Amino acid sequence: MEDKFEKLEKAYYEGAKRLKTWSGFSVKEVYTPDDVNGIDYSKDIADPGDYPYTRGIHSNMFRGRVWTKRELCGFGTPADTNKRLKYLTEEGQSGLNFINDLPTALGMDSDHPLAEGEIGIIGVPLSSLRDMETLMDGMPIDKASVSIVVSTCTAPIVLAQYIALAEKRGVDISGLRGTIQNEPLKGRYCGFGPNTEHPDLCLQSAVDIIEYCTKYMPNWYTMNVNLYDLRETGINAFQEVGFGFSMAIAYINEALKRGLDIDDFAPRMAFYCSAHIDFFEEIAKLRAARRLWAKIMKNRFKAKNPKSVKFKFGIHTAGCSLVPQQPMNNIVRVAYEALAAVLSGVQSLHCCSYDEPIALPTEEAHRIALRTQQVLAYETGVATVADPLAGSYYIENLTNGIEEEAAKIIEKIDEIGGITAAMNTKWLDNEIEKAAYKYQKELDEKERVVVGVNEFVIPPEEDTEEEVHKISSEAAKTQIEGLRELRETRDNDKVKETLSKLREAAAEKSGKNLMPFIIDAVKVYATIGEVNGTIRESFGYHYDTMGVISSPF
């Protein structure tokens, strides 16, 4: 066994071991002008604000407006989450951001027999309009920008709750600002279960939101295509772009079938991306994504409005890059990932909390995550220049490489018949499994070094986190009791009437937009399980996502 002084000498002479990016691109010792031969600045890069937007979608980028600082929140009861949202607002975040719990994502009410143990654990329960009213109590929704993170087929129902809340408050929905994630196709790869196994339901729900918001909510982003959750499965940087863009293409094609014009709805599409730990690769990935998306919108979909071809994206620093071992190290990881996001021209940023691999964030952990953004914005100077790494031989070479590989993936999926065909034939499943296996193998063989995990470890007894956020044991009980009281006091005849109209509309399967019917049902306090179940039955599926309960109406 080597003594500490041998280790000291070894560390002194140590050089870089991994000579490729985390996605597998070989990295040369030095990059020169030869590595950017063939690049035409005006055609391939251009100034910020100019097509193909490689350097950013605005000419002045953060000089005009700093990115929206959003910290994702959701736990316990709607009242618990409301309290944390207000805390984060007091600490200086500039946009609200909440995520639903697992039962809500699956279209299950909090009193569902299989919801036990999952209520408010990884998000806020939103079983009814009453929950939304509690969640947003005291929040100026006519002024605030709100990001609603719900990806599954229940997205229209949660959005309907928010719309119904606005109308109850007398707020004109045409002035609401924010985003609904609305990205159900990828749900099967992110643990959301059977509700996301039906492409017809996924596309119906997604396009209903796009169509409705395009008509009535011009300041609302109708879709936030979730590349982030795909990346969390273990895929690499160019797969994140390739798979995610193919899903976006499917939604666009379905919206066009509905008769929508590309330049009417595309300006309000956005993307939700990961910023992983390979610093330069992530910057290059997002620059490549911006350029590739502009080409897709202009060449494939013939978009003419400049706003239609701009790649607008939010970043979630990579939760999968964080580890429970020596958790304070995660603060460093998150800071570098956030810096990569900012240098790539992000529009909205969520920094993970350092305790994410252990539990939901404490107030302190949430505050540190927000402070990370604030230090970047106000102290480092990175917000003063648009795309400061442009012209780097390495960055431009890597940007080209990632764009090329992502384009190949999109072409392959097109050959298969589109993303739904790639899902149905298990091609996409196999690609994700292969990537995840490769990642784990490299970790096990120490080809990838993760500090505190396979190198620089400490004894378990020294590796502890003192404070862990714990959800009150009373939270689930309070939520269930409130839901049962709601069922007893609401006008159940009106609930039955609105659900009957929703069932009739959904059964037509003619592409009729279901949002107005969902909003009517939500307004009389129909629950998410009741609305979701009614739609599922109309499409020929079991009323209950889990196949346990039947319709009470």
C-alpha cells in the first residue's frame, strides 16, 4: 500500500486521463485554425440574433434581460409548496416553477389506493382546482411568469386548473405568462407508467394545449419539449438533442394535421435541456442545438417568422451528475453546469440543490442553488458578452461534431417512420439501454472518474449529511382528508354533467379540442383522476391508469 508521500508525488505528476468528451468525441491536444476549416462565419455561425442563431437568439443577450432564475419546487401539500415558493421569491428568484407529484403525473387522485407513500413525495399533489387555489394563494399570477412542470397526458388538466384559477380571480388569460411542459411522449422513459404508453392520447393532449393556447393565450409557451428527462436516462449529449428534436417534430406534425399554421404556434414552443458536467461539450451541445433547430424549422417546416425558428430553452442542471457521497461537492458541480448554461445563452435556469441525491431540498440547499445563479449573474461578468466562447477552435469544432451526430439520429428516426415508430419498435428503448450500460461500464472501470464515488472516497462514517428535508407525516393525511371533503361538498350533479360532455367530445376522436370541456369540468371541481379517467375510457382504455378503480359516474 502506497504511503501518503508516494500519493503526493503521484498526484503532482498526474496528467489528464480521459482524452475524450463524456459523449465519446476524441479530444486533440490542441486545436488550431485547421480544425475550423470550411466554416463560413456569416452562414454557419453569424452574430447573436441572426440566423442560424448559433451565438444566441437575441443580439444583446443578457444585456437586454438576464435569464429567468427559477428554482423547481414541489412537496408535501399545496400549502407546503406555496410556503416554499414564497420563500424563494423573497430570496430573489425571478420566475415561479413547480412540479407535480407522481400520482398527479399518472392521473391518479391523492386518495387512490395505490397513491399511498407517493403523495407529495417528489412534487406537489394537484388533485383538483382547490389544490391549485391553495398552491397559488397570494401569488400575483397576472404579473408572475409561471413554469408548470407536468409532462404526461395530465398536462391539459393541470393547465385547466391554472386557467380556471385565473378566471375565478378575474384575470384575463390572454395576459398570462409562463410555460406548461406538455411533453408526454418521453414519459415512458422517465418512470411515469402506463398513461404514457398510448401515443394517440399523448398527441391528442399535447396538440390540444398547443391549439388552445395559440388561440387564447398568446403570451404562454405551449410546450417545453423535455430533453432533460431523456438525458437523465444515461444517454449522451448528441442523443439528447437527436431524440428530443424527433419528439418535437412529432408534435409539430400532429399540430399541422390539426390545421394549425407553423408560424402561428412555433414561436411559443420551447425546450427543457440538461447542462451536464462536461463543461465545453455542454456549451457546444446547446450552440449546436440552436443552429440545428433553426435549420429544421426553416427547411423542413418552411417557417417564415424569425420567432418560429429560434431555439428557446431552459436548463435544469444535471441531477444525474450529482451523487450522495460527499454531497457538498455537488455545489461545485452545479456551479460549473450553471456556468455552461449561461455561456451557451440560456433563457431560464434551474440549479439543482446539492442534496438532491439524498432528499428534497432544505431551505438552505434551495437558497444556495439560487445564490449560485445570483453570483453568476451579478459577480462574474458572464452576462455582459453574448457567446464569449465563439471563435474558439475547440468550441466551434465540437459544435459542428455534435450537430452532425444529432442530425444523423434524426435522419435515422425519420427512416424508421418517426419517433412513435421508433418507440413502438423498441429501437429507442434499445438505444437508451445501450447508452446507459456504456455509461455505467465506464464508471465501473474508472474510465470516467466521479469524485467521491470511484476516486477520492472517504469512509462512510465520515460521509454524512446532517440536515435532510423530511416531509411531515401529516401531509398525506391532510391532502386525502381535504379531497374527501371536496367530494362531499361540491355539486356532484354538475361534475357528472361536465364529465358527460367531455366523454362525448373525446369519443368523437375527430381531433376536436378537449381543453374547453376539461376547463368546464375542472371549474366545478372534478378531480384529475375523474377527468383523466373519462378521457381514457373514451379512447378505449381502462378508466384508471393503474387498472384498479372504475368510474364513479
